[in-house]
Amino acid sequence: MISAYVTTGELLNKNTVKLDEKITLNSNKVKIIIEPIIEEKKKKRQFGCLKGKIIMKSDFNNPLEEFREYMP
């Protein structure tokens, strides 16, 4: 049975990869696929960015008809 491990790591130089976790293998020969991890930058929150996009109806604070029986 062939096992495959997926882990991350760091290229120290063109011949050396430092893995983030230890892996136990039954063979010294391995196949390595290197795929760069592109980290997305978090967008900085900006105060007032939704201004004008949220509209409150004029009857927002009016009691709901469904709860009329529970109100005094």
C-alpha cells in the first residue's frame, strides 16, 4: 500500500526543504511536488465602508404582528 503525505515547509536553499512536521517513511526514495503557498493579504477594515448600502425601513421599530399576543 502506498501512502502519501501532504505537509508544508520552507525552502532553505535550492537543495534543502525544511518540513513543518516529521514524517516516517519506509523508503529513502520519495517523490516531491513543490507548490508555492500564496498568502492572501487581509484587507484593512475601513470605517464607513458600507455607508449608503444598508437601508432601514421606516417601520423597523414597530411591533411585529406575529408577537402581538405576547405584548401588554
